[in-house]
Amino acid sequence: DVQMTQSPPSLSASVGDSVSITCQASQDIRHYLSWYQQKPGKAPKLLIFDAATLAAGVPSRFSGRGSATHFTFTISSLQPEDFATYFCQHYLNLPLTFGGGTTVEI
Amino acid sequence: QVQLQESGPGLVEPSQTLSLTCSVSGASVRSGGFYWTWVRQLPGGGLEWIGYIYTSGAAYYNPFLKTPISISLDTSENRFSLSLSSVTVADSAVYYCARAPDGNSNWLDSWGQGILVAVTS
């Protein structure tokens, strides 16, 4: 199976900061990567698919890039509602697997 | 807009069978184009894909999960179900149902709110 290694596990930032999270795949997954946001007590929400395509209604301050084994997710100007946990997920093949998550804290 | 809602017991005894149902509205499980999916979130926060089922009834499961799994589709009620047999404490988690487009597009575009299941005697 494809292993997804996400870093850092957590980070501290302030409103207005730009933050980046990386996800490394154990093998080439082309562009088959998605990113999710999860707030406490809620289900994950799809933000990005195909490594860089924003899901409907997602603000443009969120972005993703990368291919093959190295991917980056960026929030360009943190807003108060962005403090949450973020996960990556590959879908090259089965089983689908997720990164361990990154918690963005104030 | 598709909505998914999990239902089932919040407590299950070890070695028993856990059965959960996901009711779907705003979309038909009978229509093609999507895999109807189960994911769980363990107490440490990690997400695990359990498996999914297509409109045809073909189901695919995570081979790395030790618990026997079965996912089924009920087109008359527009819902799908998960069954985990011989559960252990390690199966305690929040269980989510979700939807994934088919093809090389298995991101999860819609999720239920989740249901917390504790395996305990």
C-alpha cells in the first residue's frame, strides 16, 4: 500500500500568516492527491483534489501543488476559521490511505 | 446537494458484530458514478479507509484491516451498510460514511457527520 507521510504534525501560527504543510508519498502517485480540513467534532471537508484543484466553494487562499511523491498545501493568509486539522489522502490505488494530519493552532 | 447520515449502536460488546447504516439523500445510490464509502477515525486521530461499494454491488475492502468486513447496498431504501464481525476494542472509532467519484477520482467529496462507536464489555 502507499504510505503517506505528512509534516509537521502541528504548527502554531497567527491570523494573516502563510502556512504550508507537506505530504510525501512512498511511491509515485502522479497527481492523485486530495486535502481535507477537519474541525473538532466535525467530519473532514474536501478542499483540494487532483493535487491542485480547489473543490467548489473553497476560498482561493487555499492552494495545493506537487506531483509524484512530494506535495504541498498552503494557506496564504490564515483566517480565524482556518484553525483546524488538515489531512492528505492518495487515490492512486486501493487501499486509499491518509496522512497522519497536521493541526494548525493559534 | 447530497447528504449522508450514519445510524447504528454507539456501544458494541467485544466479539459481536457492529452494523452501521448510511442513509443518502440528494443522490441515488442506484445511479452510477460514485463509490459509497466507509472511513473510520481512530482515537488518536488517524483516518482509515474501510472500504466502498459501487452501484453494481461490487465491494472493495481494506486488506490491512484485521476485522472481517462487509459492505452492502440497499437501493430500495437509498442507503448502504457496513458490517464488522468479531469486533475488538481496537475497532472503537468514529465511523463516517462518504462518497467518492469513480474512475481515477476517489477523493471523498461528501461526508456524513460521523457516529462514535465504542467496543466495550
